[in-house]
Amino acid sequence: MLYLLRRGYHPETNVLPPLYSQLSGALAGFALAGFSIFLAADDLPPRAGSVSAALFSSFVSFVLLAVLYTTLADDPSSARRAVGLNIYGLPFGLAIVNLIYTLTLVATDRPALTATVNIGRLLVVVFGPVIVMSRLVVAAQKVPIYPGQGQLSLRLGWSLTAAQLLVGVVAIVAAAMLDSMPSLGVLPAFFGLGAATLVGLLSAFVHAQHSEARIRPAHPHAFLASSFAALSGFAVLTALAL
């Protein structure tokens, strides 16, 4: 077992893809149900455009992820599953945070739900992106690396996670000093949809690799940095929109 772990084989790469596929399908159903109920409503809230965009973005992302995770579950290569679990984690996390953002948006226009909005704001702007970033760092450690190419930098990963926390705190404090900008509310949906689309394109690259393929540490480092940029942009925009 120790030999397999050193070569980049991890038992969870066999278990997680089918579980994530089922969870993505279930969450896609919730997003579709919410979107359908919202469309059928006669009295739409002022932020209807942002709410519908976030719901639709989450629905499309979860449907695509359900397909990607299902394909990943059938892949016989542990190396490819490890890479897929890493890169699919970004749109999966953004789609979940997007659902929380949707609920927060709906509650924003109801004065009696101020406490709910405050909790949702913390989850969407601060804690959600930090949790997603930290899970991406953990998943990156399972990616098989070329021998002699060095190792993935845990220092870089956890530094990005700490920076993500700082970005969220600064964004939520700065937004509290400014007036809300509802016109920006639709933009976070494009982050989730864009991440899912990009990962969908990258999935072809993942499954085209050799069954025992190895990658250079620079690639997951670049992915973690890109994920940090996407999550930070999402956090800032949602802070301003809420």
C-alpha cells in the first residue's frame, strides 16, 4: 500500500467520482426545481435577473459535472481520476456556493430576513470560497507528479487559502462601507458557468492522457493560482452585489 501511495495511487480516487456524480445529479434537480418555481412566480423580486442567472448557472454546472464525474468513475486509470477530481473541484465548489448565493439574494429584499442575509453573506463571500480553495489544495496532493520534478508545494497551497480568507474578509468589510450594487448581481453566475465550461473542455485533455501519466508540479500550481483568482473575483462581486 505504501508503494502505491508513493506512486500516486489513492483509494479515494475509486470511491469519490461516483459519489460526486450522484450528488451533482441531485443538486442539479434542486437547482432546476428552484428555477422552474421561480419562473412560474407571478410576483418576481427586484433581483429576479440575478437570481435566475445564478440558478441557471448552477443547474447547467451540476448537469455537466454529473456527466464528467460519471465518465471519471468509469475510467480505469487512477492517475486520470486523481487529475479529474482536482480540476472538477473548482466548478463543483462554485456551483454549490452559487446556490447559497441564490438563497441569499432572494432573502435580501425581505427586511425580516436580515440575519439570514448576514449568514449567507459570510458563507458566500468568506467561508465558501475558503473551503473550496482548501479542498482544491488537498486534491492537488493526490495528483501524480513526474519523478525528479519536485513536489507540489503545500506552502503555496495554504498561502493561497490564507490569502483567500483575507480577500473575503476585506471584501465583506469594504462592501459594508459602500452602497449595494445590485447591477453586479448577475456577474457571479458567469464565474460558475465559465469554470464549468472550461473544465468541460479540459476533460478531453484529462481522458486523453496515458493511464500512468505524470504531470509537472507547475501545472497544478498554475491551476491553484487560477482557482484563487476565480474564487477571489466571485467573492468580491458577491460582496458588492449583496
